[in-house]
Amino acid sequence: MVAGVLMMIISTLAYSFSIMNQANEEVTQNITDFSRGSYDLLIRPEDARTELEHQLNLVEENYLGVGKGGISLEEWTDIKNHTDVEIAAPVASIGLFTALDRTWMMEKDPVEPVYYEVEYSTSDGYQDYTAQEKTFMYDFGEPHLRFGSSFDVSSSYFGEDLATFNFPVSYHQVVAVDPVEEGKLIGQDFSPLKERAFDPNTGYFEGKEGYASIMTLSDASVPVEIRVTVDALEPLTDSELAEIYDHSVEGNPILTMAEFPEEYAELVEEYLSPKRLHNPKTLELSPSDNHFPFSEGILYVTEDGKLSIGEPDDLPHYGQASHYTAQRIKFNLEPVDYIIREDGSLAVEQVGLDDYYQAPIYREMHEEVIYEVDEENKPLNDNEFFAFVENGTYSISEHENQLASSPLGIYGGETPYLKSDETVTLHPSAIAGSYITTPAHGLISLEWAERVKGEDPIDAIRVKVAGIDGYDQAAAELIESLANEWEAQGYTVDIVAGASLTEMTVDVEGIGEVNQPFTTLGAADQILHSWNALQLLITILFFFVAFTFILFIFHHMLKTRQKDEALLAQLGWSAKHIRYLRLKEWSRLLLIPIVITLLISSFIGIRTGNNTMLIYSVILSILVLICYVIAFQLVKKKNSQVVLLGKSILTQNIFFHFPQILAACIQILIITLMTSFLPFFLLQFIGNVTETRLGVYVHGNIEGIFLVMVVLLYIVGIITVIQSLSNLWRVRKKEISLFNTIGWNKKKIKQYFLKEVLIWGGIATGLGCMISLIALALVVELSFHIIAGNIISILLILGLTLLIANQSMNWFFFRGVDDRAYQD
């Protein structure tokens, strides 16, 4: 029986440690293969870390799209030329710019009276926001018979066979990069940024040196919607027109429109509004898929009612009004001011409302004029002129769903969503100041950064270290040494290798709880530390469960053998024969299970090509032999006199048989620890590991393995408890027979011994629970659920112990015996 249990323990432990080794190799390999992103180090100016980084070690998506600079082009060149640098890709946040200031148009009958009402709206995915300014046009077919909602609307209206209206303003982030280094970093062609650009459509030839090639983001759309209501009008009579002029300020409807809007609104309501026939047609217009943030084509409504964009050469019938000075003002956004609560959660508060849409604003924005213009909107100095010309597009879709997340800072395309409803995805609206930091909508060459932003324009340099292929120990040491080198020069340096995406819940004022993507720096190290802690814990538990049992069982068997050998000596056996008999018996007991286990492990190793289990079997076999030596030395010591404590026979029996009870107590204590501590530790481990995308992947690969280890741990623990209790009943066989002799029946005998088990089992489980709670307090925050879980664990383990004790007594003493044999 003991040999079988011994073989089971050695083989189970060897298998468990081999699959743990397999899991460890898999975790390490996953970290090496997947935790190194596009770059390894992020270099920023001194004191660049936000409070979010300091407290939570997090950076938000696209956070490099905002910045005030601090690193010069010369400093970047020095870093780029370092011998250990493969790529040094700079980022200079230029600011937010509006798209090209222009009109959109739709065909109309040149003379037919028609009414247009245009409603602009934008959305953040949660709520739609409609422009507060009402836009309309009463067109009675002649230039002097057109009445718009404002002077701006009228001045942009072509008339004739086109109805034209201003396209609503939207704000887009522009970032300067080095085309060569950026291309090497993310694997896209940014050579169009190096090409000289000029837009002949603007007619501004003198300032052509100021046109910057811009590559626009093809994954972004202009987040506006247009609702157009078209209605027929009754023609104006001469008398009605005369009354309109008579009631206008100074007889001038245009002057009234421009300078006296209230009086003009009264004219519209009294004379123009009644002319509508109220048989309207409505169009819902959205920018087409090929309308990117900095696209420059003509916007027009197609025959099937779609808002499309096309090149002027392809659309000779159409035209548009545009202003080439649209980018003379840049808008600098402040970072999102996250409120970090005591529990580590985040919140964002509104700082105001947008005037045009009445949409919430969550961060401040400041205007900065790049160059001045005269009264005719022409640059005062041609050398200061600056504008964009689209020269290609780029995509960020390939940067989505990566395990490693080197926060490139300008390409993040992860979509936040409403926590209460994952189908509600969120995005910035057309206004500036969203709590969501958008990816860069436009890239220009770094050569423009100093001109637009001033000296030291670079906000960050993303460095990929040369000569390494993955994120292993050697790579980590090299990366850390470089980080220390640049920190000594006064830069803020973050190790980005080993980072991964995570989701945080942000309480956004006016919206509610939003799940937003953030990047956790040091995610790979956190995964490794958590995994190492789990391995250490399971290994310690395995060793305690197995080797305390083996040590006690050897000690018990040697004690019993010592009495037998003393009897053999009295019968005249020589010491030599007694030692030979002992060696023969223990050789069978130890060597047979060890040899069988080694053979099984060797067979598995041959079949799988992996000898890990064989190696662990050899190590565990040696440890078993060491346990035998320790137990043999212990039994050679002189027995101390047993002191009977307690007033009752029950407690005296417990102290008398304490050496045998101790083995079962230790096993029960360890199982209690496993049940009370391990589940909560595992939850903590899973929570720590699966906070990031890399951790979810790693956990998914090893989840089955450590589940098997935990199950095997419980199997070994329960078997050792059964064996310990069985040995206890064997030792007390004469005692049970004595109770039978004095007339106790089976039920009474079992109740008596189960009371003993209840006492020492209760002490063992209670002690295990206390140790568990102390350990849990060190690694997690104690809660009612944890305390309740520990209490339930005590009751479960104690009930299981009583069940095992009852069944083992039935097996060894009452099997096949009629209860009447124990009657008085």
C-alpha cells in the first residue's frame, strides 16, 4: 500500500513539475516573442511624465499627439547616431488644424424658386449634437432675390445652377515625423512627405514655399452629418418685394441681414416663410469613404443623394469656394486632466460647452496664429505662409489588436465603448476637446516642425535598440543600460519593451462609465513576477503535502520496525541478519516504486522527446531517499516520555497519539491553506496577468496547465490525508478492539473517534484559515467575501476530514462486520 502511494506521489509530482516547467518555458517564450513592440525606449524632455504615469504606470492612447516640445533636432541626431540605436523616430506634435475651409454644393434649377434648410450635426457615438445656428436660403431664382439665414451663408451661395453652403468646421491632429525613421519604425512608405508640394488651385503662387506635404489618415472620417430640406416656393410678387425693401434697415436687406439680425429674422418670418409650399424633400448626407480629414477635392451631392468628393478635372460642371489660409491658425490642446480616485479608478470632468454644437468639452484649447493676414485675407509676409497639400494617405489598421503595445503615441486605433453597453462605441466629435485622444489625422515632415512650433519642437523620440531580436534577459539588461545612460543626460526615459494594452474604466461626466484603452508599461515584467510567484507557491505546497507525509510515514514505519527488530533480537537474531532483513524490506519499499516511476518517465521521454519528467523523477527519488535517512536518524533518538494532558480521556488520547495525529493535522492544514488562500491568490494572479492584452494571451496558453497542477495538488493532498488517517487507525487497532471488548457498539466507537478528529481537525483547519487570512492581507485587500470564503473553506475541509475518517474506519475495522458483533 505504502509503495503504491509512494509511486503515485513521485510520478504525480514529477509530472506536475514537468508541465510546470513546460508552462514556464511557454510563458518565457511568449514574453520573448510577443512583448517587444515596435520600439524599446521612449525618450522625452525632463519631467515629462504625467500624474497618470507616476501613480498608475499607464499612458493613454495617442498621448504624443499633445506636447509642447523640449528636444531639439540636434539632440535627436545625436541619439539617432548612437551605436546601439537601430531606429530613432521623433514625434513633434504640431497641433490641431481645421480641414480645408470650403463649400459643398448640389445642382438646382437656375430659375425655379426653392427653399433650402441645412442642419449640421456631429456625434461622439453616445449622443448627437445639432448646430445651434440655423442655416437656410430662400432662392427665388435671381441674385437680388436670394435671402440667406446670415451674411456668411449668402456670401458663400453661388446661385445659378448650384446651391452652395459652407462645409462645417472640424478639428484634426497633425504631427511631424521624420519620413525615413518613421517608415522604418512602422513599415509604411512616408516618402511623399519629402516631396515638395504646391496647390495651384488656390492661386497663391507667391507663397508656394509654404505648402507642406501632408499624408492624411485613411482610417479617419470627418465626423459630421448634413440634413438638407428642400422645398418649393411661391414666387415673390413685386409688391411683396417692395415691402421687404421698405421694412429693411436703410432699405437694404443685406445690411439688415449683416448688422441687424433680429430685424432680419422678423422680415423672414413675415414675408418669406409663408412662401413655402410645405412639400419638402429631405436628404441625409454623410462624407463619403474617400473623404479624409485633409482631402482637397470638390464636395458635391450626387444624383442618388450622396455627399461625394472628386477632383476638379473630373467635375468641370462643379465648383467650390475655398480659402487657402485655413491653416494659418493652429490649436493647442491641453492633456486630459484625469482625476485619479483613491481606488485607482479614473474620472474626467467637463470644462465647458462648444458654442456651435453645444457639445461638452473636456479639456482646454488655445489658439496660436502662425502668420498674419491683411484685410483681403492675404498673408502679410509670404515667407511665413503655411498650408497643407494632401500627398498620400496612411493607415493604422495594422497596429490594432497587437499583443505588445509600444505606445507609438499617434497611431492608436482602439475604440472606447460604454461600459454598460459594449455595442455603443465612442469617438471624438467634430469639436476639439474630447476626452478621447485621437490618432494623428495628418503627418508632415519634421523639417516643418521648427518653423511652425519653434525651437526644440520634438516631444518624444521612440528608440528601437540594435542587435536584439526579442525581449529576453540579455535584451532587458541592454535596454535598461541605455535608459540609464540617457536619463543621466537629463531626459525622461521609459522602457516601453514589455508594455501591453489594457482597459480602464473612466467615469466621464455627462456620459457615464467608459472603457478606454491605455498602455501598461512593464506588463511583461508584471506577468513574469506573477507567474513566478504562482510557481513558487504551488511548488511549496506540493513539497509540503508530499514530503511531510513521506517523512511521517517513514518515521512511523521505522518506529514500528524498531519494535519488531527488538523482538527479533530477543529471539536470537544477529544484528547482521536484522540489518539484512531491514535492507531487503526497505529496498523493495523504496526501489520498486522509484524504478517503476523512472521507467514510466523514461518511456514518456522517449515518446515525447522531452526528458523533463525523467529529470524531475530522479530529483524526487533522491529527495525520497533523503527523507528516509532523516526519518532513520530521528527514530534513533531516545524517546521522550509522553505526558498526558487534559482531564478527559478524549484529550489525553489526542496527546498520546500526537505523533501520528500530527501527520494528518499538517496535511489538513495545508489543504485548508490551499482552499482558503489559493483561490483568492489565483484570482489576484489572473487579475494581474489579464489586465493587459499580452497577459490575456499568456494566461490563455497556460490556463489549462496550472488548472491541472492545482487539481493534482488537491489529489495528492487528499490521498495523503486518507493515508495518514489510515495509519492512525492501524496504530489504534488494539484500542478499538478494547472498546469492543468492554461492550461499545460500532456507532458509539465511531462517534468517539470522530469527536477526536473534530477536535484536532478543527484546530488544524482553524490554524490554516488564520494563516491564510494573514497571507491574503499581505497580497490582497481583505473583504467580506474573502472572510466568508475562508469560513466556508473551514467547514468544507472539516466536513471532508470527518467523511474521510468515517470511511477509513469503515474500511479498516468495520468492513463486512455486522453491527450486532459490537452489541453488549
